[in-house]
Amino acid sequence: MSVRNLITHVEEAILSLLLLAMTLLVFVEVIARFGFNAGIHWAQEVTLLLSSWFVLFGASYGVKVGAHIGVDVFVKQLPSGLQRGVTLLAILLCLFYCGLFIYGSWVYLAKMKMIGIELEDVPIPKWTVMSILVIGFGLLLIRFLQLGWKVLRGEAEGFHFSDEAEESMEIARELKKANGEESK
């Protein structure tokens, strides 16, 4: 197994574990609350933290696999050289955005650590669990750098967004085909 495949499997495992933990925690909380009239006092806070980790960690994975939805109809109409330039400009803006968030998150986490604030319901320093801000945007920054490098080398044309319209049309064609075959 290559290092790239190993990293992909680790990312997918982390995302799966976060989603599983969040789902199980909410399920147990609902059963405890409505079945036994007793809740888990820290469940809501931990669920929110798990979901924030899932979203921020998953954003970089989404860029990696092209799972984000994008509006690139205008860009696709441009000549290939101009498409590449617009894509590189968009990547630079994304890198700037990530840089702003990393800087702001770093300042925020430093203040949280200095003050020593803990989570409301769990005795854990707040800065440790909020570190996903720096981690998530750092991973996102790396993904945009990788994409920018691929565009510069001519290995990629753009962001490779998920094309919902094309996917919907493909599903419609498959359904039409299946219905046509069933009626024969």
C-alpha cells in the first residue's frame, strides 16, 4: 500500500469514527432522555464538538476528492488558458482565506490557553478541542496548495467540483433505461 493510499484510508477512518461517535452519542442521549427520563448532561456539547471536527476535517477531504459543490458554468465557457488563470486566482483567494482563518484561530487558541477556560460540561481545556480550527484550515490550505500545483503543471483543469446537474441527469437516464427494460 502506498503512502498516499494509507493517508486516504486514515482520513476516511477518522471521518467515519467522528460520524459514528456523533451518531451513537445522539442515539444514546435520545434513548436515555425519552426512554428513561434521564439525559447525559455533556452529550450536547460533545456532539457539537464532534460535528465541528467532522465538518472542518471533512472540508479538506472534500477538496481532495472533489465532493464540494461548485458553480463553474462561467469558467467552463472560457478558453483553457483563461480557465487555468481563473482557477489559479480562485486558489490564491482560497489560500488567503485559509491563511486568515489559521491566523485568527491561532490567536484565539493562544488566548484560550492563556486564560485557561475549560469546556462547560467536560473538564477539558477549551483550546485543546478547538484546535481543529488550526488543524482543519491547515489541512485545507495543504489541499489548495496541492490543487494549485496540479493546475500549474497542467495535471488538473480546475477544482473538479461535484456536478449535481450531470449526476441528476445520469440518474434520470438510468431510471429511464431501467423502466424501458422492465416494460419489455
